[in-house]
Amino acid sequence: MTKLILLIFTFLLFLPYTSIQAQTLSVDEVVKRIRESREKTKDFSADLLQEKRVALLREKVVSKGKIRFKKPDKISIEFFQPDTNHMVYDGKTFLLYFKEEKMAERYQVQGNPAVEKYLLFSKDPFQEKLAQWKILEDRESFLVMEILPKVKDPLFVKTKMSISKKDWIITGIEMVEKNGDTTVLQYFNMKVNMGLSDSDFEIRLPRDVKVTEIK
């Protein structure tokens, strides 16, 4: 389950922040603009398409859902198919609700070294000591950047990020794990700074659902 929690931090890291007008840029300039746009983004919501490809299998698992984010660190991720589950993070704890199983789990972030390490990376991944960034493709309408983490035992050994050059929005992410498994994320119907409230990041559990506390 720690792996799932770390994946949530990846959503936080690579949310499709908006930026300013497009032009030919160096890696440093792209990183600077993403940093600036992170500062301007107060909240964000989008429809989400996730494809999970397991290295040892030919099939891929496709999940559809919705993601919300609000500064400083509130996250809500709902998946509607193939399974229905809901995950929220409030800066200290994760609450995971599995609707079909009628069960929920609450995880404490503090005291979990793996999660705390990845949280540190997600707060500012642009430090040279944490990751190497490079432009793989620079087309007329978009560019693709690759992120190679320098931290020890990263969750993803390689990440590719597609960025629209029309409005400098991150539109897609491909993340490769050490074992070759790949996760692809795509965002649709993106809305930024719409004034999301704290209630948008709450899960109202049915009375018959028991919450298991996990440290």
C-alpha cells in the first residue's frame, strides 16, 4: 500500500499547472516557468485517464476518474471504473475508501521514511541534486521532457512529461518503475483556480464502513 501512497504524491508533483506564452526554451527556462506556474496555481481539477501496463503481461488496466488539488497539500482522487475507490490526503494522513469492499484505511505519513522521502522530492523536484531534466522532443505544438531522479531507490526510474506549447499545460505523464511496469496519466477538462473548498476533499463514509488505522 505504500506504493499506492507514493503514486498519489506523483499526482501532486506532476499536476498540469498552467504557464505563460510558448516559445523555444531551454531546460532551465522550462523548469523556471513550471516553478512559477506552481506558485500561481491555488487549486486544480480535471478528469483523469490512467493506463497501467504490467511488464510481464500484455494486457493493460485502464482506469477513469477525477482529480482535485488545493494548496498547500490537499489531494482528492476518485476512480469510477473499473473499480470505485476514493483517496484523499490532508497533509498529514491518507484516507482510502474502497466502495465495493465497504472498507477504508487511514495511513499516517509521519514516521514512514519512504513516504517522507518522496514527499520531500514532490515539494521541489527541480533541485539539481534530486533529478536531471532534459528535453526529448521539441515540436511545434508540444514538447516532451524526461525526468531522471537522483534520489536513492526512486519509485519511478524514468518519467516523461508532455507539455502543450500553446498554453504550457502538462497534458500527459508516463512513469516507468524499476521492474518495467509503466503508468500513463492523461488529463482532460482541466480547470485551474476555480475556488475549491475544503469540503471537496472530504470522504463521507457510510456508517457501516469501518476505518482501519495503519501507521
